[in-house]
Amino acid sequence: MKTYILKRLMMILPTMLGITVITFVIIRLAPGDPAAMRIGSGAQGMIRNQQLANEIIEKTRKEFGLDLPIHQQYFRWVGKIATLDFGRSYKDNRPVMDKIWERMPITLQLNIISIILVYLIAIPLGIYSSTHQYSAGDKTLTLGLFILYSLPSFWVATILILFVGGGDYFHWFPITGISSMDADKMSAAAWLWDRIWHLILPVTCLTYGGLAYVSRQMRSGMLETIRQDYIRTARAKGLSEKTVIYKHALRNSLIPIVTLLGFLLPALLGGSVIIESIFTIPGMGALGFEAILSRDYPVVMAISTLAAFLTLIGLLISDICYALVNPTISLEAQ
């Protein structure tokens, strides 16, 4: 186990370098000049002398190192991130990490609550569906979950806003932000209730798709497990069905679920561009989307690098969990 983990950790560095090179080149090949976009077309129009406008743009490009060849820009950037310095934003000249630290807690709140709800609900549903295969309850769950999985999140968000967010029907839930304007003046209990009330709609939109997918994975894994010979042997010994399912079958049937752990860490910090935009939530998804539109290279590269690193760490954790869930799996042999 230790040797396997050490090898995987040593592979992270070259893999990260490859990912950053590809991402850096693709971002630089995108059309649009960050220096010109930072000044803005309106400001350029106010500057009557075109030569003066060009001088300001060139000065801005030199300030951020955009006048250097692309390979020099890359090595300059890599040298900075070695010390966790992702530079300054082209948009407002603020440190990139400061902007990320501001948005990260908001995204973590949304995604941690969503992931916990997905697993708390999906695993029992998958177990019930697999142990009652072809029953009326299984068919109803299957139909309902497939419908949920097929619904696009932006459409569901729009319907929720229309019906329960103050559209044409009920005004039960707030539809913008994660707190009321006067939240800082509320007591702790009132603030917590206000935050929960604001999170209900976006968390619902983030949860239902993952709930449907994970429950289907759990059902498939459980069905495959309960058909194994050792499960038949456990039943032949006279063990209760509850003991057979929860003590013998559940552990091995979690392997498909463990596979999904590799993508949880980047999902926690990546945020949801669509949901955060619809509900005006200042999270990581909205930050990344704004950075792409404004060609804010340092912010885009910072988010991409963090997501890639967390994906690699998540895959390592997923492999380790394989061995914990099923001790017969040998990582060293792999």
C-alpha cells in the first residue's frame, strides 16, 4: 500500500505539468486581448488619439507580462505557483487567491450539503430498489429517477423560480444570493434560518441529478453482489435477509460508489456555473465563468490547476478506498 501511494504521488507532478501546459496553451489561443478588454471598448472610444490608446494597451500588456513569448509566460507562471502565488487578476488587479478564498466558502456550502443529501438518499433507495427488483416500488423509483436524471438543471431552476420563488404563483423561497440584505444584523438563529431558506432552491437543483445517478449505480452494484455465490451461502446458513444485505452485500456493492469519489473534490470547489448564475450566487462557478468572458488568464489558470490537482488526489483516495471497502483488492499487484 505504501509503495503504491508513493508511486502515485510521484506521478502527480509530471501529470500536473502536462495538464498545465495544455490548459495554458489553449487559453492563450482563445481570441481576445486581455489588455484591451481590461481597458474596455468604452474607454477606448473616449480616447480620441488611437496612438495613445495603443500605448496604454501596450503598457498594460507589459505590466502583466503579456508581451513575452508564450513559453516565457508559462515558465514565469509556473515559477510563481511553486510558491502558491497565482498572480493578480487582469480584471481588477487583485491577488487571485484572495478572490478564490472569498468565493470558496460559498461553493463549499452548496456542494457539501448537496453531496451529503445525494448519498444519504441515494444509497437507501438503491438498496431498496435492488432488493425489491421488478416490484411496483422498484418500477416507480426507476421511472421517477430516470425522469429526474433527464431534466436539465436550468429548466428545473426556472420552474422552481416560477412556481415557488415569487414568479406567477407562490413566493415561498428567495431566488437571489445566499443571505438577505440585513443578514449581518440578525441573531445567530435567525441568520442560520435565513441562510438555509436561501439555499433550498439551489441545493435542490444541484442534488436531484446526482441523486438519480448514484442511486442507479448503487442498485446495479447491489444486484451484481447479491447474485454472488457467497451471498447464496450466507442465505443457506440461515442468516436473516437484513444481515445478508447490510453485513455481507453492502460493502462490496459500494465499489461503484467509491469510483465517484475521485470526482467529488474538484466538484466541491468547481461550483456550478449554471445554478450560481441563475440564483446570483457569488461562488467559484460564477468566478470562473466571469474570468473566461473577460480573458482573465490568472484566474482561469488558478481554477483549472486546482481542479486538476484535486482530481488527481481524488483518484488516489478512490483507489485507497477500494482496498478499504474490499480487502481482497491488492493495490500492490496493480
